[in-house]
Amino acid sequence: MRDIPGAWRRTAEGAGLLASDGAVGTTIFAEMSGLAATTGAINLGQGFPDEDGPDAVLDAARRAIADGANQYAPGRGVPDLLAAVAEHQERFYDVRLDPATQVLVTAGATEALAATLLALLDGPDDEVVVFEPFYDAYAAAVALAGARLVTVPLHWPDFQPDVDELANAVTDRTRVILVNDPHNPTGAVFTAEVREQIVRSAIEHDAIIVTDEVYEHLVFAEAHVPLATLPGAAERTLSISSAGKTFSVTGWKIGWVTGPADLVSAVLTVKQFLTYVNGTPFQPAIAVGLRLPDAFFRGIAATLHAKSELLGEGLRAAGFGVSPPRGSYFTVADAAPVGATEAAQFCRELPARAGVVGIPLTAFVTPPHRHRYGTLVRFAACKRTDVLAEASRRLALLQR
Ligand code: PMP
Ligand code: GLN
């Protein structure tokens, strides 16, 4: 391949834009969904639901298009959505925000993350502390910003970090601590001790906390705790979320950033040159969603919890070791007991052997640390129960 300067060079350094071992230019999600499509396997790889979200939200988008909400939205977002995000933060977390200055609508959490990191990072002297494994976009965005990724390992089977390792990773070079809770790919929800250490380290080293809370309403048996609600955190925290998971509209790409006005303005400065604005008719529809009654939000957590348990039972019955998730779409399983020696190879063969697609955890890990997660596979539970039951039946065939 031609040596393309810039992004590809950073790819090699940061492992950020690498799809999976050796493949450049395609994310692991696209690769595995492609494999599911060509083999007809059940796709428990890329995390997207196979059922539509609430009618009230879908109808509101249709109405908005019919009513002519089809041109550029205001730069920060449609005012009704800015207000709905602020109301949501107060209703669920008792966080008060000025919708005009402390909320910014983005093209999904992905753009929010990219714009935030590009806004806050200034080259190779700036470090970003992330927990590893991490959502693939993190290393990519840090690489695009030309900054350095510093990883803190999460440990099988509960995927909590060691608080001393966390404390040691954060230094005066740390510009950002990037925290995804509930966590993709592991399904972990961080303990209170870990949350407190993150904030303590950020204050001690004057770092900014950036949170990715896209699974905030998919926490199974406890309340979600945003880091911005911890003492001393709000003034140094940018909180990111999005509508995709909560309302089963991953294709709409409506996300948001909230936090101190000066930090939100810095993100806006970059964001306006990435997409400028997006999703005008979807924005009022998400405002409708964010104002749905509590029963809706309780219902989606309970439904996904039940599905995750069903998937976990199927994986255990098939012989996998299972890390029970506390939230998110995902369940991590150890495929060593069913004969795997290398997760990426196992996942490439799984469609032919069992008619199921999963994602090797090594895809979310920098190359030097892949051995730690060598036989672990991420499976998505956000599918119809009949699909999960059929996947379990197929996985059981692996033992024969
Ligand atoms: N962060 C995490 C942890 C995710 O799992 C995802 C994927 N949905 C995103 C960010 C991206 O969200 P969006 O689709 O809103 O860009
Ligand atoms: N967030 C989804 C996942 O982790 C996929 C998003 C994507 O395809 N980039 O599976």
C-alpha cells in the first residue's frame, strides 16, 4: 500500500485506526457485520438492536420531517433538545445546566468524543488515560489529535481496574482521563472506589475528565452514577451521551456533550468544522424520548438485563466462561474452555463452526497488551429473545 502521510502513520503508532490484526481502514464492527452478512450467521458482533424503539419517538421524527424541519439546525442544537437534555440531567442526576451554554448536540457520541479530544489535546506531550480494553474510537481520536494514549488494564473476570495502577497512570502530563461507564466492551460498571480515585487523580494532576455514558440507562441492578456528580468533579468534567442505545436508534446519530460552558464552547469550536450540524428532524424526536416517563427507562434496563442473562446462560451451557455484565449491551466470554487459543482466529471461524458472530476482545486492546485478553470474546445481547435462544442452541454445537 502507498505510504499515506498523517492518519496512517498515526495508525501504526496509536493502533487507533487499525481494524483488527493487519487490516487497515475498516473497523472490526464493519468487518464482523460483513462476515455475518456473507455467511448468514447470527450477528452478536456489532452492537445494534434488532427491534425498533418507542413509537412516540419514531412518530415525532416522521412528524418533524412532514412539518419541514429539514434544513440546518442551530449550531449548538435545536433549542427544544438542548432544554430536554438539561431537564434529563436534572431529573435523573440532580445536575443543573444552562441549556444555552452548557449543552451541545453532536453527531452521535462518536463526534462528541472526537471533537472533545481534538479540542482539548495539543500534540504528543498531552496524555490521555483510558481503561483497556476500550471502545475503538478512543485510540483513533487520540491518534488523530496526535496525543499519547496511556492505558490502565481492566482485569478479568469483573473488569475493574486496580486503583493503584490507575493512580500511577495519571501524572502532570495527563490532559484527559477518558472514562466509559457502563463499559463497552466488558459490561463493567465501575465501583464507587474506582470512581472516587478517578476524580481524586484528576484534581491532583489538574486533568479534565471526559465521560462516555451512552449506556447510562442500561445499568441492570443499580443506579447509574455520572462522574460529574462526585464532589469536585463538575467543574472539570465533560459528560457525553447519545440517543442511539436508549431509544434503539443507533442510525440517527444524535449525541450530546454537557459540562462547564467554557469547555463546551471549546468542543463546539471543533465540532462546527466536523459536521457543523446534523439530524435536524431527529433532534425534536429525541427531546420527546428524553421526556418519556420513568417506566420507559426502567423497562429498557430490565429487558436488556433479562436478555443478557439469557445470553449468559446460553454461553455457559455451551461451555464458555462468562463474566456477568452489570450494564451495557455486551457480555464477555472466555472461549478457552471450548478450545480457543486465539480470540481473533476463533471469531473468524465461529460463523462456519456455529453460525454465530462475536468480536474478539483483542480488537479493543493495544497490540502489546493483547496477550492479556487472548481468548476472550464480546457478544451483544441487544437482540430479540428468539434470536438469542437460537444463537445459544448453535453455540452448544461447538462441544460436539
Ligand atoms: N461510545 C461507546 C462506548 C459505544 O459503545 C458507542 C457505540 N454505539 C459509541 C460511543 C458511539 O455512539 P454513537 O453511535 O452515538 O456515535
Ligand atoms: N458501538 C457499537 C459496538 O460497540 C458499534 C458502533 C460501530 O460500529 N462503530 O458494537
